[in-house]
Amino acid sequence: MHTRLPGPALAAALVPALVLFAAMPASAQAPFPSKSLQMIVPVQAGSGADSILRIVANKMSDNLKQTIIIENLPGAAGLIGGERASKAPADGYTLFGANDGTLTMTPHLYRKVNFDPLAFEPVSLLAAINWTLIAHPSLPAKNVKELIALAKGRAGQIDYSSGGVGSPQHVAMEVFLSRTGTKMNHIPYRGATQAAIDVVSGQVQCMFTATSIVLGNIKEGKVRALGVGSAKRTALLPDVPAISETLPGFEYYTWAGLFMPKGAPRAAVDRLNAEAVKALADPTVRMTLTNLALDPVGSTPEELGRLTREGYERMGKVIRAANIQQE
């Protein structure tokens, strides 16, 4: 449902020069960062976006020689963390590790949103998150075609879980249901991780979620992968068809990016952009992300800002068309 990201060469092409702080006033020449940083993450620990942010933050922390303290604030489909980040000091020491759902989807679902999702200072796009439509083995559907037929025969009787009303999992499945003319019963959770756990245990029958959350369970046969959301099959699940093989043109993925509160010093934005892109260019980081079905990218602040604005407009149209509303 998003614009295709640039190719693998982007990280190398977009590495900006490290900011030279000698150009700053004498009173501001203390090395940056000179103390630990905080990263507010609006999703549950263990989710796809959280995994990306922790992997990249750990490498950035090593390179910066400063601790990056991660605070997970899930709830209200990301609004709790988003509001906290918007009110944080814009001194360069607070980061907002956002998924696209918090900034491009959720604001269209609530009548009252206490922050401007487009007002954050973009730092760098970190990675794209691959998605997979999964089902518990007890559900008699082995692929997307069979799930569609089953859902049409059992309209409203099949349960699917999500990380909450308006979460990326909810939006993804509603788009799928809209495309296929089917109906299922939505079971929202407070976070994608628990939603996936209950599919693995058989409490809920299916889910459309980040592949990274359920990759191990898929390989162990605890859940069945019906189709992947990427345009083509992925190397980690080569035997799983792309949903587009059944529904031509269907594509769904999400992303995680690094932002700062509005008004953060440009010098801090540029330095942390350089460090984020440097971390994403590290072979170990890239391999770790790739093995989790995550595609490392990296970008300039301007590209992340454009991606966020375009996603905000596009997802507004999708959510209105699917008639997804806050419960």
C-alpha cells in the first residue's frame, strides 16, 4: 500500500558527510552527543518496528559512545508514544522511533489527536518491514485462494487479530478484505506481539502481520504462511506465494524511521542521520535485519519527510474507503 522504496544502493548513495561542529558558536562546541539519548518507541517491544529500532540504536550507541535508552509506549495505536515524543525537549537528545502506522494511519482514525504527525523533524528512514498473512494450522486454508473461499462461505465467522484498532495489522487486513469482498471478525489487541501469540496458540484463527514477528513460528510449522505482502516472493520464505499472485497488484509493507521533536537543532539531526545511515551500512546490522525479513534502507531527512507526507495522504484515502473507525 506504499510507494516502493528505492533500491539497495540508496544507503551508500545517501550517506551524508558528518557535521563539523567547529562551525557552531563557541558556546555550543561541546561534542555532540555529550550524554545519553532517549528513544521513544510507540509500539510494543518485539514488534517489527521495535526490532529495527533496537538493532540500529545498538549500533549507533556503540559508534557514538553514548547509551540510547529505549522507552516503549504502546497504546492507542501509537498515539500515546506520539504525543509524548511531540512534547519532549527539542534539544537533540530525544529521538522518536516511529513506525509509519503512528504517523500515516492512526491520525485518520481519531477525532482528537494531540500532536501533528507531520511536524516531527525527520532523521532517516531505517528499514522496510515485510508482511505475511498467517493462519493457525487448524484453519482449513492452505493458501490465499482457499482463505478467500472459506471466508466467503463463513462470512463474519473467522476471527483475525491485530495490534489494535487502526493498527497496521488492522488496516492491512481490512484492505485485504475489501479487495476480496470478504468479511471477518476483528479481534484487537494492545500490541502486535500478543496478537500474534494468540494466533500461534490457536485462540485466533489468522492475522496479517510483520514477517519478523512470526518467522520462527512459520519455520517451525506452528502457523501457516498463506501469502506475503511484498510484490514478489521473499528469499526467507521462497515457497510462500506473494498475495499478488492471487490478487494482482496487491502490495503491503510498512516501515520504521527515526525522527526528533519539532525544532531539534539541525546539527543534531544531521549528525544522527549520518550515524543512522552508517549503522545501516554495517554488514552485521544488514545481515541481522535481512534475516528477520526486514529490508535495511537509510535515507536523507528530506526523503523521509516526503515519504511520511505521501503516506499520510495515501493512507487517509485507504482508511476512508475501508470505513475503518475508532471503536
